[in-house]
Amino acid sequence: METDAPVVVTVVSGEAEAEVVCGLLRSAGIKCAYRDTDAIDSSLEDFMAAGAREILVAAPDIEAAKELIADAQAPPAA
């Protein structure tokens, strides 16, 4: 079994959000990519770049990626 096989760390609403999340992960040294989800949420999905995206990281990076994303989504401390 390949240990660096990509795994889904999160699903985001669209390509713009996927770019932001991947930028965050890359800034921390985590290689990532994104792709369309398998779930079809629009009859136009095959004709336009819209819809949810899966963020992929290497399996060994999954925990660090989850933590980084969770920290970024947490509200700032008062």
C-alpha cells in the first residue's frame, strides 16, 4: 500500500475556497490538490466549473492538515 496516496482532508463549497485552503496548507509546507467531488449537485456540473471540491493531501499529512484547517476556522480569541 502506498503511504503517500492522496486522501480527502475536507470538502469545500467551490474552486475559490479550494484555492484559499490549498494556499493555507502549502504555506505550512503541506502538499495538496483539489478535485471535483463525486457528488453531483447540479445538472450543469459537467458543463461548468462549479460545485464542491475535495481537498487532497498525502496520508501522512492528514492530521497536520486537519489541525491547520480547524485552527483557521476557529473564531479569534477575544
